[in-house]
Amino acid sequence: MSIPVSAEGWRKELPASVTRLGWILLIAGVAIAALGYIVDARRMAFDNIIGYLFLASVAAGSVFLVALEYIGGAVWSVPTRRVNEFLGALVLLLPLIALPIFFHLHDVYHWTHEEVVSADKLLAGKSPYLNVNFFVLRFVVIFAVWSLFHFLFTRNSTKQDTTKDQKLTTINIRLAAVFMPVFAISLTLTAVDWAMSLEPHWSSTIFGVYYFSGTVLAALSAATYIIIKLHEYGYLPKLQRDSFYSLGALMFAFINFWAYIAFSQFLLIWYADLPEETVWFMSRWRNGWEYVSILLIVVHFAIPYFALLTQDSKMDLKRLKLMAIWILFAHLLDLYWLVMPTYSESVSFSWTEFGFPILLVGLVMVVLSFKMKRNNLVPVGDPKLARGLSFRL
Amino acid sequence: MPMNEKQQFSLTALFDTPDEIIHAAHETSSAGYTRYDVHTPYPVHGMDKAMGLRQSRLGIFVLVFGLLGAVSSVLFMSWVTLVDYPLVIGGKPFWSWPAFVPVAFEITVLLAAVLLVVTMIVLYFKFPNISHPLHDTPYMKRISSDKFGISIQADDPKFNEREVRAFLKKIGGKEIGPVYFDLEDLDHGQTMFDPKFLGVLALTAILVAGATYSVFNQILFLEPFSWMSTQAKQKAQRPSELFKDGIGMRPPVEGTVARGFLPYPFKGKPDEAGKNLVNPLFATKEVIERGKARYLTYCSPCHGNFARGDSRLRGQFPNPPTLHSDKVRNWPDGSIYHVITEGQNVMPSYASQISRDDRWATVLYLRVLQRAHNAKESDLK
């Protein structure tokens, strides 16, 4: 099977209305965030961390999914890989979202208070790692690494559209092999730096993996939603149910993976019952946070688990689309649950929480339409494309 | 065996590529054949659809078995921790459900997987039947190396040897040929319980278990970490590595006395003990409680719960005397203390079981018993 390569390839622009809506959401989000910073800078900085981690999830997770396809030799995902590549471009915007936090480090990160650190034996011991200079340096290096790999993957992939050179696939496979350990370390550091260090006395060695499980889910769900939308509006070549099944199955697998990791973290801390470890869960089990904790289990695990349990449900586009949105929301809730208890002992919710999610949805729409204007939506030169299009279970 | 005793099972054809076999399967199901099967050396994607198969119903079995595993393991662990053997572990409640989750998860997966395979073997392969007409045919030998095949069965309602042969040829089949079978070969059960088969099975099990054991526990054994099993400490019935003479239990250093172990100065001198020893304890509530506990543990088996010399040992052992005799009542505390410490005739010493203070407490409790047994008028006021 081969796809008809028209004169303009598979370059298909999104309608202007989508781009416009993207800009409106983006500006609205920025406005809410700016207002939030004026009204309550401390709270907004915490919301900003949630927003940053969410964007990092979708962006870096998408680069990871691209690498995963190459290193695993996956065939089914080739026709839709461009969506992951486009979303990966979001890594380039990470500094913009992180920037306001850097001006409010003192408000959110206890370990930035030098007088506190010098009087605190534990924090003093951690200070070779937890200090502002090294924190910024880590951010810059991680950003550079993610951007570099995103750039290399997409450049090779795009070049292949015209050259049809199979060697480019081989190069990307090698790159993916290098990227995997780099990604593991950089994502762990991201989780440790931005989320775990909010409570600098506490530590959990599984924390990075925990964030990773949510990262993959978020990137996968974002891609799934966009792929189904594009498919419904005829932007993509005809895909079989089998390809969507693979998306659903991967999503289902990572829903379980998230629950597995989340429970492992809980079980070990609960079992050892060491005060310095249990504090973290204790502060999420009182003053109303216990309801958020229970809600998280239901929203992030129980409901999507049963919604995607059967084989048919993984091929049901409507169900899959709903679950993709649902899981993106669940990841947001997860980050809220990770970050916010440090801000306030009792559960609290404010309009400022809407700023970054709205901003990010707008951002994704704008970036997507920007990317689709300039790139083929299908990797027409990929040697695995034909097999990917006729993929069957 | 003559040919005519065999029945035809099917007509088979071979194909070279997965695409060809997908096409062939599609054609066969479209042509209306229902009793046929496709054989490939490895799973071919898209085959279910090409053959027009319904979704397998084994998924429902998995769900049922999985739930069975989850529920039964949780019930079992609840029974163990609440009813059968309640133990406080790490200061946690008896019913600590988080600790159940890993076990419940494993049992769920295990039962679902194992019972699924069993169900499949029983339902689809008709266990204990272990033979199939296609076994050991040249057709199957080709399939298990590099060919793809289709086998249209003779019991298909549409089966007609000539038509099927033409059909298979039309869809590109090669080496078309019939497969025969002998009813006797398909005799169920016999082969399964053949002693030779069972013997080989048992032998295999023993060999595999032995090989696994020796490889992992002997030949390739790597100690994961040794800081728990190899400690510099005394082990029972082993020479000590800490002392030159190899003796683990050290005699006290000469001329010293261990704390709480003052030597007893009245060995073999009951009278002097009675005269010189003074009970250092007062009959407070705690002391009496303590003495009572010691008495009930160490003395009551012989002297009885109330020291009347009426324990259940009576008649099986030189009868332990009552301790309410005038003699014992009039003894000073020191004399009773001496009996507990040294023993008396057939009564053994309790010095090693009961500490010094506890011996005195026991004496005080004995006094309570004696007083209760011989209460005076004035005690009632």
C-alpha cells in the first residue's frame, strides 16, 4: 500500500479558526497568569511550577515517544509520528514558562533561604546540590539536551521526506539509544528539582520514575487526542482501528504503570514508617488533602482503567478521545497534588490555577498550526510508512 | 495398516509468504468454508480479521479467574492476619491492607494466566486428548520450518474433494494434498496416562529441578550480600572465632562478681539462712503481683495454686507438701527463700529461673496465701 503523495506532499494547514482560538487561549492564559502574579505572586509561582512540569511532561515526553518508536523499531506509529515530533517542539518554549519561577524562587523553594540552610544540618548537607546556581545550571543543561535531541530527530525525519534516505532512520535509531539514558537522568532531575525539592527534607528514590509515568501518559494522551481529531477531519491518511488500538493499549499500560509506581512509593514509605519519610504522605492526608488523594486514585487510575479495559474500548475513537482529555486532566491533578500541599496545609483552590492550563492549551494549538504549516503531516519518506499504514494486530 | 481403514481429515495447501496466507485465509472464509484452519510458523498480524474470526471469549475467563485470585487471596490474608495467627507487625493494625496488595496482585495475575492456559487446553485442545490428525504429518513439518498452510477439513458442510482441490489451486496453494487419520490414533486418554509417558515426565521434573537447584544454588551461586549471614558472632555448637581457646561462653574473670549475682553465703546451711536473711522487700501491691506471677508460674505446678499441696502432680511425683503447715508458717522468710534458692531433697533449686528479688517477692506472696488460709477473726474486720 502506498499513500498518494500530492504535489504539496502531506502539508496540510489547520484552519485559521484553530490558530485564532489558540492565540486567544494563549493570550487569555497569559493574562490570567499575569494577574495572578500581581494579586498573589507566591501562589502563582506554585501554579507556575505545575504549569512548567505539565509542559515538560508533554514536550519531553513527546521527544521520548519519538525516540521510543525508533529504538523499538515500531511500525504502527510511523504514520502518526509527526504529531509527536510537533509536540516535541514545545521543549523550545520551556524557558519561557520557567522564567517567572526563577524570579520567585525565594517564595517557593525553602532551600534558597541561605540563613535557613546554614542553620539546618540536613539542608546544609544537601546544599552542594540544592543551591540556586547549580539549579539554574541544571535547568539550562537539561533544556539544551532536550532541544538538541528534538532538533536532531526532527531534522533527520524531515530530511527523509525529500531524500528518502534509509540511513537517516538508522542515524535516528542510534540517537535514540543515546537519548534514552540521557532522558532518564534529565527527567529524574527535573522531577527532583522542581517538585521534590519543594519539601527539601524529604526524599524518595522512586520520585523520578513516578513523574516519568505521568509524563509518558500526558505526552501519549496529547498525541492521541490530536491524532484522533486530525483523523476525524481527514487530515491523516486512512488509519485502521488497529493503529488506534495500539495507542489505547499503550495508554492503558501506562495507566497501570503509574498506579504501580505510585503504590510502590506509598507501600515502601508506609511499611518502613519512618517519620522523615511519612511526613510527605501525612501532609497529603489531612486538612482536606485526603479527598484530593482519593480523587487522584479514582481519576488517575480506577476510571481510566475500567474505561480502557476491554479490547473494543481501545479502538473506540470516541472513548479514546475522551480518555485522552481525561488523562491530561488527571496528570494536571497529579501535579497539583504533588506541588500544592507545600503551598498550603489545607486544601485550597483558586482561579489562578486556570491560568497555565489555558495558556498551555493555546500554546499547543499555536505551535501545532505553526508546525503543520511548515512540515509534512506524514513522514512520507520513512521506509516503514507503508507497513505502518497497513498495520494489523 | 491398509489405506481404506483411514478417514480423510482434510485437504491441505502450502503458501510461501504471510501476504499469500492472509489472502488465502480471506478467500477461504469468503468462499463460505467454516471448518478450516490456518497454520503459520509465527503469529501473522491481521490473521483474525482475514479469517473472519470473532473476538476470542477467553478474555471473560481471564476476568473471572483474575477476580477469583484477587478475592480469594484477600480473604485468605484477612483470615490469616485476623483469625488464624494475628501478629503485630511493625506496630501496624492486624488488617493492614496495603501489605496485601502485592500478594493479591501476584495471585490475580498468576491465577488468571495459569487458569487461562488450562482453560484453553481443556476447551480448545480437548485435554486429555493429546493427539491431532495434523500432528506428525509432512504438512506440519513444513509449517514448523518456513511455510504457511491452510487445512480445509473434510467435515466442512461444503467439503467436496475435487472442488476444494480446485479452490486451493485457484488461491495459489502449492503441494495440495490430503491428510488421513486413524481413529485408533486419536484414542483419548490412553497415551496421557501411559506409564512410560508419566515416567519420562517425572524424570524430566526431577532432572530439571535438580539442574536448576545445582546451577543456581551451587555452581553459579553468588551471595547477594554477605553482611547479614557472615557476622563475627558466636553460633550454637560451633567453636568461637573470637577467643583463642575456641570457647564461646566465657567464665567470669577471677575475683569478680556479675551484677545482680552475689554469691549465696548459706549454701547447705538452712538454719543460718533462716536466722540471718532479711526480706529486703515490702509487701506493696506491685511486689505481691510480681510474687503471684512467679508463684503461679514456678511453684503452683507442684504445690498447687493455693499452696495446699494439691496440684495435679499429686500421685505422680513425691507428693509436694502443703505450705500451710505450722512448720512453714512459723519459718522466717529466710528459710523459705533458702528452699527456693537451694531446693530441698527432691525439690530442685529455682535460683536460675527466679531472680533474687523475685524470690523474695514469691516468699511474700506465699505469706499472703498462708494468711488467707488461716485467717484470724481480726482479719475480717
